[in-house]
Amino acid sequence: MSNTPNFPFFENEFVKAMTQFRVPSVDVEMMITAQRKNVEAFTAANRLAIEGIQAVMRRQLEIFRQTVEESARTLRDMATTSEPNERLTKQVEMLRTAYDQALGNMNELTDMLHKSNAEAADLIRTRVSDALGEVKKSVKKASGKDEKVAEKASK
């Protein structure tokens, strides 16, 4: 007696169903080329993202340097002012200027990040679209070959 379980469905019906279900041939060369293109696209997208982050970091450093210089200049100006009302006015002006600059800087940094991310996402979106087109083309090509093989087999 055999230790192998007997599954007549798998032996008969499943095999028959699978032979009727035509799976297109796999174009290995196309798959290798597609994967290479995928890696290249993701590498380029990562490079863009890193360059964007580096640009933002450089800009943040520049903003910090400007802020320190302006703060030092403002403190020197305030030290030379002896009138309390004039000092208060300068403090209010300094706060208003600092607030406006901070908002402008945040908007600039946000725009820089948005642009960098959009460029990277565009690369990926384009590659996905191209890859889907390549798969569709490959399936059509393989289907044509499979039909020719089926015709030859039926003769």
C-alpha cells in the first residue's frame, strides 16, 4: 500500500483546468531588463531625494547663520539705546521682523522639500507606467507565440 495520499481532483480536474488556462510565456530577458530599469529609477529617485535633503540642510545652516548675525546686530543696536520706549519699540520691530523671516524661511524650506519629493515621485511614477506598458507588450507578444504553438500542436 502506498503512503502517498490519493487526490483524484488534483490528478484529473486540476491538471485539466490548468492545461486549459493559458499562462503566457515568460520573457526572461525582458524581466531582467525591467528589473535593471527599476533599480536605476529607484537609485535616481533616491539620489534626487538625498540631494533635496542636502539642499534643505545647507539652507537651514545659512538661515541659522543669518539669524545669529541679525540677532547680534539687533542686540548691539539695543545696547546703544538708553530710552526705555525706544528700546521697547526696537524689540517689537525685532520680533516682527524675526516672525516674518521665520514664516518666509519655513515656506522656502517647505517648497524646497516639495519640489525634491515631487521630482523623485515623478521618476517612480514614470517608471511604473513604463513597466506596466512593458508587461502589457510582453504578454501580447507571448500570447501571439502561444497561439502559434497551440496551432502547430493541433495540426
